[in-house]
Amino acid sequence: MQDIKLFNVAKVRTSLNSLHINCGGRGVTVNHIKYDSDINPAGPSTFVDGGSNWVLSNTGNFLGDDNINDLFTFGSTSDQPLYSTARLSPISLTYYAYCPENRTYSVNLHLAEIQFTDDKTYKSLGRRIFDVYIQGKRKLKDFNIKDEAGSAGKPIVNEFNITVTNGTLEIRLQWAGKGTTLIPERGVYGPLISAISVFDPGRLSIGFGRFFLSLIIAN
């Protein structure tokens, strides 16, 4: 049913050449690029319209935690705008960008492990492991943000060149059923993402408030 709704909505949206989302956080401008707000609390089985040519789908409950209402966004004390918040999911988190023009895009996943630490406390023992699929193809297997970055809280960006042929870009983060589930407390596991940036490498988009200036870069 979600896919049907997605494509019905897509018919009334205009095409886009870029997409920027501050996952789990409010709208922010970084390096003249405006990132959309993504603060909807979502839920265990939720389909959320981002309002700017993208939607997200979340599935699952965090098992074993003591919270009556699961938290699907998380904030930290980081002073880096894109990495002070993140969106979480216990099982599967999928972002859809609809109506992108059919071409090759640079898809950038911004990540930082902000629920674990590097100190000598219990929080340093956590291990988050998940897979990343783009357009249905697995791009990262058993991915651990902290191990890849070298430390907790350190930002990394994973970049992929993805060709869109059907007017829809799908980015899915899937819990691998591995890693810890009880550190620093019960129910801390599953995929986490800080921001998403998608753009046409041949077109530079610079945001000025609600407007965008697009420059074609000649090869």
C-alpha cells in the first residue's frame, strides 16, 4: 500500500535535481545548502510525507526498552549542525525521493554515532550494525558507523553514484540483527542516519532561503 500511495503523490510533484534532509532535526543551512526539517516523531509503522518531494517509511518497535513511546529521533550535544541529531529505526528506515529527473546522482549519507561513546564507561561498548540498500541493491553490509569513522561522534560521509531510471530514488537502512541491543540501555540498536544529500554532480544548487540557484557545470 505504501508504494501505491507514493506513486500517486508523485504525479503532482515537480521534478528535482537535488535533495537535502537533516534527519531527525530541524531545517538548517550548511555551506549555503538548505537541509529540510525531519522532526516528525514517526512511529512503529509509519509513512510520513516530508513535504518537499520526499517521504519516509519506518517499521518496527524497539524491543525490551522501558519507554511507553519509542523515540525515533535522537539529539546530542554536538556543535556540528548536521550531526547533532539523527533518525533511528528498530528494523527498517526508508527514504523515498520522488520525481527526480532520470540521470546519475551523487547520493551522500551523513553519519555519526551519537548514542555511544569512546570513554571507559558502559556506553563505549555499544555496537550498531546495519545494512544500506539503494534502489534495492545492498551497498553496505554489516556497517558499523563507529568502526568506520574510527571513533564515536566523528562524522563520516558515504558517497554513491546512483542512476535513477524510473523517477524514484529509494534509500533503505535495515537492521542486520547483529550488534548490541542493551547498551547503554535496552532498546538501543538499529540503523541511524544524520543527514542525506542528493545532487546531480553536473549541476550545482545553492540555496538562498526558499530559493535555489542552479548552475550547470560544463565538463
